[in-house]
Amino acid sequence: MKKTVIFIALALLACTAFAKGGLKLKSGTSDFLKESVKAAVTLDFSSAQWEEEEPFVKWSGNDFETRSSMSLNGFIEGFNAKTPGLQVSGSADGAKYLIEIKLSNLEWRQSGGMWGQFYVRCWGEITVKEAASGSVVSTIEIDGVSGPGDFVPNDRFTRCFDFLGRALSKLK
């Protein structure tokens, strides 16, 4: 019996570890990541659904501004921590590229860790444009990217978008 319980626990942990999702380059190139320039990033939650049931803005209620701000900051910190070249910020001043992250769906699920520890997963699309011309450099699909679990609901968003930023910085 003890071996069965251990096996089930390890299987759940493995499923959680592999449930990170990923990024897929749909069009264009990821060469912009190698440049030592600045980029401005925005998160667009306007058409995002929460668990494919209701608008994320409505579901978040009074926490929407906090969650969107924490998500943006998490993305910026995660991205900048992993790339020596391109650096992102929330400001378009001096930016060569504009990175728009348009989310279509978000959800949270029980983590493989302790009960009450959940992780956020997101889907959507990243569009990278040249700031000067507005021409699209690349389009990237966000396919269920999730961060590690957390007990604090708003921190789950920070961790998810931190992981999204790290994943984008490694895109090839």
C-alpha cells in the first residue's frame, strides 16, 4: 500500500512538472532576442477568459489592477533575469521593439505540492513589432504556460508571468 501511495504521489508530481506548457513561434523570427536593445511590453487582458467561463476582468473584480500589475512586473523580472541582450520594461521610451502579450484564457489548478498551493496557466499570443515602423517581427503562441504553485492567489499570477518571461527569453 505504501509503495502505491508513493507511486501515485510521484506520478502527480511528474504531471505537474510537465504541465508547464510552452511557446511556439508561429511566424517571423526570434532573432530580436539576441539584440542588445530595449523593448516595451504590454499585457492585454481585454479578451481573456477565466477558465473559459467568464471575462477575466469580471472574475478578478477589485483585484484586476493588482493582478495585471503584478503579472507585468513578473514578466519583466523573469525575462530580464535570463537574457543578457534584449531588456524589457513597461515604458516605450527608447524601445526598438514593442511586445504585446494578448491573453485569451487563464486558469489555476492544484499544484503537485501541498494542498492549497495552486498555479496559474495562461494561453494567448505574443506579437513583437518594430517600434519605428510598426511592422510585425514575430508572432508567438502561448500554449498553457504555467509557473510554480503558490499559496497566495495574486502571487500565482506573478509566478506564472515570471515563467512566461523566462520562457520567451529562451525561445529559439
